[in-house]
Amino acid sequence: MSAAKKLGPPKGAGAAVEAATAATEADRIRKLSSRYQDDRQAEAVTWPTTATPTPVPALERATPARPPRVEPDGMTRRTYYLPTTAAETLDAAVKQIQAATGNQVSKHAALAALIAAGVGQVDEVTEQLRGDLLRALTGE
């Protein structure tokens, strides 16, 4: 069996037809659009692509962040992690104080008084907690 014979470009009238059909779609569009392009239009025709759009940055907050709170003289802000029952008991004690005083005592003043009373009993509280630890360790 012999090797396939290589054919050259077609000759004659068929060459023009084959050359026209070999043009790509993009070339055809370019040729057609150039016929109707005004001299004032120097830009080439661009076609939409299926490329992934550029991600849009995250939106900024609609309202600006609050400025940090200024604490009054002699006051400080602290956060304590407490068991739920202890926090509920403390809230109940504050509400009891406020109700007994006709809500004339602020929440921070009631909390400060309750904490001061507890701090005044630090020795008794320490002994109670040490006893609880000892019983937990010995299994009593």
C-alpha cells in the first residue's frame, strides 16, 4: 500500500469558493462589521464573553460602628463568666433592691452594694469553697 498523496491548494474557480468557506466566523464578522464602520468609530466591535465576572467586594456596613463608650470617672466595665443560676440569682437580688427602693437605686449601684457585701464575707466564702473542694477530693 502506498502513502497517501498530498494535494496542493485547489486551482481555478473552486479555489475562491473553498477559500471563502475556510474563513472563520470571527473573520466573517470582522469583515462584515468593517463595511459598516464609520470613520469616527475607531474601536473594534467586541462581543460578550462567558468569562467569570470579577467578584464584587463585600458591602460596607450600612451604619458606621459606634464609637467606644466613655466611662464616667470612678467607673469601669468588666465582664464576668458565671453559672446561669448565679447570674439569675444576682439579677433577682438587684430587682428586689430596686423594687424596695421604688427604682430609685440604679442597677450598677445595687450590684456594687451586693458585691461589696460579698467581699465583706470573703473569709467565710473562702472557708466554704475550701470545704467543698476537700469533700469533692475525698468523696464525702
